[in-house]
Amino acid sequence: MLRIPAVDSSLTPAVLLGGRESALAAARGLRRTGVHVTVLGEVPDDAPWRHSDACVAGRVAGVADWMGWLMTAPAPAVLLPCGDPGAELIARYRAELVARGHRPVEANDGASLSVLDKARAYEIARAAGIGTPHAVRVRTVADIDDCAITFPCATKPVHSHPFLRHYGGEAKGTMLSDRAHARRVLAPILEAGFEMVLMEMIRDAAHECLSWCAYLDEHSRPLACLTKAKVRQFPIDFGTGTYHVIRWEPDIEAAGLRFAQAAGLRGPVHIEFKRDVRDGEPKLIECNPRFPAPTALLAAAGVDLPLLAYNRLTGRVLPPRESPREGLAMWMDFRDLRALRAYRRAGEMTVEGWARSLLRPQVPALFALDDPRPSLCAWCRRVCILARDRLGVPRRTAKAAAAGPYAGVPVQAPASSMGRMRAPRLGQRRRDAARAAHERAQTAALAAHGRPEHD
């Protein structure tokens, strides 16, 4: 079996802040060049990098303890953000981190904080002539009654990472049918102190999101970049990507660069768009000033953003700039199977079409010959979940979802142009006991929020 190279003690260590697949890919890429890598996470029990030989898991309880760990770390390190909390921590505490001897990723900290705020990001985009969904910020229930928005509409948190950390679950947003529904769903969220955005839904003819991923120098010029398509996601309107494909989209590249320069961004960026079916123009969805989830796919395509960042900060030779390898894809195995179920129920995909989409060169999301444990542990865990489902044993995540902010709101609701999108049922469909238990939980949650049930 191949082995990851030994650590080169002459190299500055690296600390990765947050992330899941992105942190695993960054850790592997850096460790293969001899860098000692530590990952500080948010303590999910299934984070793939926890089982990797390429890094050490920092012994911290969560994001609140990251700063304490960094200020007492045994040696200064290069700090790289693989999740939004990491990008925010660097932006807010750069001076203290530098004083401790660390080398945080280069960034325009004010710009990073601005684009992490979805409402502010849309303002920057509109000022630069880039299309956005019509969106309004709501801070109180009264704002829902006063805002100029057409229902049905979507809602998302202004800042996604503290919202998901607080509530858990997989859905970052949901659909609201009318103002009364918006008040019922959002009132407890707003009372908890989370600002939300009401926004129109942008429909793409291909039902996919398009992204520009880049590393920008001090003048917001790309040192390396490419575009990709997020072909599928789960949940299918508000979830994380389950199938990505490298594909050159010149209008997305142009819009991404224009937005980055208007915002004054620097360092790693991931800017996501949807091409509006009404006018064919790309509309900004969100911007993340950190490494994206399919970082391994980008590296295999010739754009290794974490290694570029590390070499820039330590004065090493930059990786050679190559033309991205188009057509390369990354399949997120079990999560994409869950997405397939949801797309089929919505009438937007067939098994045959799904299978055809996989007939292209693939980059494994987790597996590596020199570091197989993350993939093996993930598969074992998922097999155990499937076994519990077949026995009708409820998943632990079901409790978190029931207590979350969208309890009683279908994760895939309401209908798209091709049919109603429903939340996936717990367990195997042929297991009547598991299905009945899930439906009872859904009914109780609907009653708790006062949302009428749909046929």
C-alpha cells in the first residue's frame, strides 16, 4: 500500500480551520509535500479528516475554542480556511494571530466579512452590474409584513455558518408560501437573534449551480481559477453539492471576476451563480472566501488552491499554472443517491439519466490509495445507518431535524416547475414500520408550527 510521506520538520506547519471534504483534500495535498497539518473542526462525529493519516485533529471543543488553541499552539503555523467559520475567524482576529507568529491566508478582511453577509453581497453585486435574486433582509416579524417580496419565495439565513451550527440539519433554506406562513416559520428564528433573507427563487433550465473558484492576489487578479458546475445537490433546492463537474463557462468566469474586484476580495474565493432561465444571465447566489468543498476535484483538474496559498505565504515556488482539465467529475456516493431519490420524486430525473451523468472521469470524494481510512470509515458508518434504517431504528439526526428551524416545512418544498419536492422519508420505503414512524414525526412537527399539510 502507498504511504503518505513523512513530515519535513524544516517546513512551516499548517492549520486548517473548519471544513469537511475541503479540509481532507487540503490536508492530503499539503502533507504529500512534507507539511505537518492540523485540522480544527466543529466536532461532527463523521468529519472524514478525523480518520486521515494526513493530518492531526486539533483537540478543541468547537469554533469558540479555536482562538484559544491558536494562541497557545506549540509553533506558529500557516492558517488556511476550509469553512466559513475559519474565514470569519481570520478576518476578525488577523492582528492577534500575526502577533502570535501565525501566517493567516492573505485576504481583504473587510471584504471577506461583507460577502459572508448574503444581503451585503447582493448589494455589492448589484452595484457592479451583476444580477442577483430580488432579496430583502428581515430582522423582526414586522419586517415580514412590510417587505416588498412576492410569494412564494425562498428564505435563507444572512450568515449560514452560525445558523447551521445552532440548528443543525442539512437544509440551509426553505420555501415560504405566503406571509402568514413566513411569520409562523421565521418568528422563532428571528426571536433567537438570526437575521434572514427573503428572496425570489432563480430557476436554471439545467437545474444546476455554476461556480468560479479562484485564488486572487493583492490586486484581486486571479493567480489560478476555473469554473465548475454543481450538477446535483441535496436537499435539491437548498443543500450541498453531491455531484460536481469541471466545465468552462466564460460568462461565469467574467461575472465572478467582476464581483471579486468590485468587492475587493483577495485569497481563495468560491463564487456561485445560477443562470436565470428568464433572461439567460448569471445571478449571484453566494460567495465564500475560502476553499470549496470539492477542493480535491479542483486539484485533480490542475488548480491546487491550498498548496498555492501555502507556497505564497511561505515563499516557496508556486505550483505550475495549467489549463484546467475539463469534464472531470466528483461523485459524493451515498449523498448523491439520496439526491437521486429526491430528484426522482420531484419528477426532475430518471435513474437512466442519473447513470449516464456518471459516465465520465471521476475523482473520489474521500478515497485515496495512500490514505484509505477516511473512505473506509465513511462507508462503514453508512452501512450501519442503512442497517438501522432497515430495522426501523430512528437516526439521531432525525431528532435534530425535528427541533430545527424548518421543522414542519418539507426540506424540498414547495413544488418546482416539474412537481412537488418532498423531504426524503426515514429508512427504506419498503419498511412500513420506519415509514409510519417518520410520518408520525412529520405530522407532529407540522402541528407544532401550524403549517397545513399538503397532499
